[in-house]
Amino acid sequence: MPLVGLGLEVRKTNGTLVHLLITGLDGDRVTLDANHRLAGKNLMVQLDLLDILGHAWSGLYGTPTQVAKRKRGSVWWSSAC
């Protein structure tokens, strides 16, 4: 018996496994959500900037080497996905 919140795994004809979540039940109809479980969530990512390639900034923030020196170390970034 299906229940709201129950997770399912369905294999597509090409062999890809798709994770689904039951989000609604209405009589003989079932609503499924195939979004990634982190879709719409805020994520906290830690990264170390190692190098900046190219000259896309045109000196606005300094040379790529100057910018890389200022950005070394851990940088925290949060964004909704």
C-alpha cells in the first residue's frame, strides 16, 4: 500500500535508476516527485580556490595572481539550488 513520504526506486528502460517520493494520494491516483532530495535547499559548500585562469575580470579586482592571493584559504558560499 502506498504511503505519502514513501521512497521508491524505478529502473528506466535504459537501465538508469530513478529515485521517487510519493507526495500525494487521491483515491486511485498517486503523485510522485522525481526531484533530487536537495532540490530547493540551501547548501553550504567549503572550497579552496587554487587558481584563476584567464583574464575575464579585466583588472577590475587586480591581476589574477593578486586575486588568487586574497582568496586563498577556505571560502564559504551558500546558495539555493
